[in-house]
Amino acid sequence: MKVLLTLGTRPEAIKLCPLFLHLRSRPQEFVTRICSTGQHRAMLDQVLRAFEVIPDYDLGVMHPEQSLCGLTARILNGIEGVLEAEKPEMVIVQGDTTTSLCGALAGFYSGAPVGHVEAGLRTGTSQEPFPEEMNRVLITRLASLHLAPTELAARNLETEGVPSDNIFVTGNSGIDAVVYVQEQLAAGRLKALHAPALRPERKLVLVTAHRREKFGPAFERVCEALRRLAERGDVEIVYPVHQNPNVWKPVQRLLGNLPNVILTEPLDYVSFTELLRRAYLVITDSGGVQEEAPSLGRPVLVIRENTERLEAVESGSAKLVGSDPERILQEAARLLDDPACHQASSGVRQLYGDGRASRRIADAIQAYFSRKAAHGKAGQA
């Protein structure tokens, strides 16, 4: 069967490249095509290179100062042409981006069933994260096959009325990517070329923060907390800074001249994963990092008021701290100063998968079409 994977951002590439490699390893069952929208060009391309994946189509949709509506229109028009050319039997989308929503909508319009990788994540708050929460709710209504990463995500879908026969719990393919990169690094086939030099006597605090709902005063409060955390002599803070001016301008102003804060360009995925492995503490608003860090045994402070990845919070691997500097500093000190607390937050590693989600997703696609064929034969009898 022919399957079209759509992607356009770094997180989508991280989670769909392992699936593409697995589908490609089963050529008797799958003919696989990839359509890239180029929504996050530079950060997307370095992930594709790490996995040695070359898209069959590259739509190049990004233009300066493009609105979400303008971006959506360009992606829809581009994917429509790919669907007309390829006529896939299933369209696969991942997560909650504008590319994902457009891929699902275009697939639905074309009559092809849509498979949603990482289905069922919910915060319950339509504006946080924005626009991702609403995107994934809409994708659920458009999808026929729901590939949930966890049992909690599957229950969310069932609560919303999705038939249980169309839900498969697979684990998260982002963990497949972490496992792949760690294996490639260990074998010397990949290198973390851009990881900064670190002082081994200091505890590495790795930071990522870029969510648009935090732009403005809330983001500046996070930067203030990091500035105060940097006053400790026993930590080294590494912050790969997003290129959005709403992020890098306050970061440079508040953190740019501190001796134990290293501000870098966004890191390639291999270098970032190596830093994540070496980190003592992770502070993030990224959904993907909330999954990756526990898989490597790294405790996480989530600088959001809510999260769609509750499994890590419930296990103690992650803690919601919002943007309040006092909360951030209190929880950071607890993990940095108390080895028992740090160990308790580091012990649960397989919250989101065991590195074999891609195989389960491929099997679920096969099961979906086998059941569909069986129903068709039954209807003809």
C-alpha cells in the first residue's frame, strides 16, 4: 500500500523519520513517500540529514512575516497537488503543527484515510499551547486511525467518542529517535559536532523555551529566574535560543553577559540529544523534550501551567512550575541540592515508549486496512 507522510517542522521530522525508515524496511508491504512543507527549514533539514532521509516533495511554503492563515493556505494548496500526483492509500500526520492540520484536512478532502501519530494529547485549554491544542483536537475529527503514544492519550480519545477499534497504543516514536541517535553516537556513525565545551565540575542545566503563549512578561520572568539561578557557582546553563525575536531579544538582554550561561544557536538534533544525555537538570516548555528527557533519566521542570504530557508529572519525572521565578528557583534548588530528590525524579525511563513505536505504528496501519478489507468482504456476502 502507498503511504504519504507529511512533515514540516523539527519535531515532526524527529518522530516521523524513524517511522519512515521502518516502513522502508518493509517494501513488500509499504510504498512510502514523504512530503516536506519546509515550515521550519533550517531545523527541519538537519534532522533529515541525521536520519539520511530525503523528502520526495519539498513545498517550501515559508515567506517572511507570513500569518497562520497565509501559511495554512499555502500548505493546503501544496499538499493538494502532492495528493493528486501520488494518490496514497493513507496520509500520515504527526502531532499538532500547522503542517499536521493541513495534511489531515487535505487528506480528508481527497478521500484518503488519515493516520494521526501522537494522537490523543490534550491540555484541555484551547489557547495553551496555541495553536497546537486546537490543531490536535481538529485532527482527531479528521483522522480515521489514531496512533496514541500512551494509555492516557488513548483514554482521552475514547472520552471524546473515538471508536476504540480505531485507536492503537504504540508508544512515542520520538523515543525511537532518541534510541537511534544514542546507538549511532556509540557506534561512531554520528557525532555531536556543535555541543559546546562544558566544565565537568559544574552541573549542566539545559534550557529550551520558545512557546508563543509565553511571549512578553511571562517569558521575561522565566529569564529572570535563569539569571538568578546562574548566580550559583555550581551550575552551567546551556540555552539554545530560538531565532524568533520575541525569544532572543529578551534572552540576550537578561542573560547575555553571564559567565556561566552559554547561549547558542539552535542545536542540531544529534548535538542536542548528547547535551540532554549529559544534563543534570532540564528546564523546558517543549513537548518533545518532556518526553525525551525522562527516557534518558533526566528530571524536568516544565515552565508551563499545564501540559499534555501528564505521565511524566504523575511519575515525578517532571514538575510544572509555570513562569513564576520563585517556583522555578525553589524546584531547581531542590533537584540540584538534594541527591535523593534528584534520584527519585530520574528513575522512570520508559514513560513514553521503548524504542519500538515505529514497528507498532506500521503494524497498526496494516491492521486497519486488513479490518477494512474484511468488512468490505462481509458487506458483499
